[in-house]
Amino acid sequence: MKIRSLGALAVTSFALTLLWLGLLVVSLVRSGLPGTFDQMLASLARPDPLYYLTYANATVLTLVVTALFAGLFAYCEPAASGWSLIGFVFVPVYCLLNLVVYLGQITVVPQLVALQQVSEYQAVATVLLRMTIQQWPGSAAGIFNNLAYAILGVPSLIYGGVLARGRGIVRLGGVLLALNGVACIMGMVGVVLQNSTLSLGSLAGGALFLLALLPLAAAFLREGASWRAQM
């Protein structure tokens, strides 16, 4: 992979992440946070285009980030072949989990909402919806989503550590990427331990990842690969 292509993937990831944040803010402003499960069901019974756009964007973002980490594997492999390969093993797992969660919101969830309106299926559909709605606190989908980012935290930590050995702006990107990995892993630990403070690690990891993309994109787009020779 050409270094400029890796830079383009970093820029695309940054843009799609900003779009996701924008869609989330607009959704919250328009509808607010559902206070009860019935309110959540009522909002899902009439999903607007914004709902589908949000999860379609999240799906594309997952694929672009997967490609970005594949590129980081190729980029870091000459400097740390063994660790780079170990990190890459986790990337397809992250991709699969997130695709199941995000695509499920626009395929499985609407079908379950429709079944929930049928009296004979109502009880079963309600239980399944509590498990599959990503936005509902404690849902299996939400846990899998956090788990996906914790899994991606492993290659983030590895590739960030390799990049942090470089010089210039790529070092900053590497440090931020590694910190993102630590934060996402701690976020999953918080979910498991039901610790609200630690669970914020996933949000902090998202912010650190967004910040890491800027120096990485700048470095890769300039084709600044001379740092490899310093390792």
C-alpha cells in the first residue's frame, strides 16, 4: 500500500467519525434520550432517514477503519513483524462484531419492532429488543459494540507503540493511538465491572482516536516514511 493511500484512509476515517458525531448530536437534539423502554420502542416504530443514515455511516466507518488498520499493519510490519501480525489478528474480529451490531440496527431491530406489535409474539420480541437495541443501556448489542472497540484497542496499542518510536508528527499520532487503545480496553473493563467511571474509557478512546487521525493523516500524506530508518 502506498503511504498516501494510508493517509487518505486516515482522512476518510476522520471525516466519517465527524459525520457520525454530527448525526448523533442532531438525533439527540431532535428526539432527546428516551427515558423508558416504551419511549425507545415508540421512536423505533417510526424510524426516520436520519436513523438509517446514522447506522449506514457507522457501517461504512467500520469498513474504512478496518482498511486503515490493515494499512497500519503493512506499514509497521517491517519494523516489528511479529507484534504487527499479532495486532492484525484482532482487526477482523472488531470488524465482524461492529458490522453485526450496526447492520442489525437497520435490519433485525425493525423486524423485531414489527413483531412486538403482534400480541402472540410480543413477549419474546420485547426480550429480544432489549438485547439487540444498541442504544438501550445494558443491551447485548451495546456490550458487543464496546467489546469491538476494546478488541481494536489491542492493535491500536501495538501500532501506536511502533509509530511512537518514529520522529516528528507521526510520533504524536502513535502516542495518541496507543492511548486510545488503553482507554477503549479500560472502557470494556468498566462495562464488565459495572464501573461508570471506567466505562467512560470508550468515549475517551473515541476522542483520542479522532485526535490521532490528524497527525497520522498529515504524516502519511506527506509520504514521510524516513522515520523507519531511525528504528
